[in-house]
Amino acid sequence: MSDNKQKQGQDRKLVAGGEKYEVAYFAKKHGLELKDAKRIIEAHGPDRDAADKAANRFKH
């Protein structure tokens, strides 16, 4: 089943680390390589806020 982009709420607060397009978007958003983005998502789970904060720390 594909992700419903029209659906707002809890789903948008999560990062689907198993979906290539989600990892690619996360990497592009933060200026990371795919391997680094995937590592951050795996380390912090699907919580988008925690992953975003970790990516910002990773860049600096």
C-alpha cells in the first residue's frame, strides 16, 4: 500500500526508513549522503523530529 500524501496527522511525523524515496528525501533535505541518512533513521527510529535533530547535529 502506498503512502497517502493527502492524509495529515501522525503518519507525517514518522520517517519510513524502509522506503527508498523517504530516505532519499531525508538525505536531500539535510544535505547528507544516502548511507548517512539511513544510518541516522535507523539509529533514531521513525520519529521524524528526533531524526531531524540528529541530522542537524551530524552536519555541524
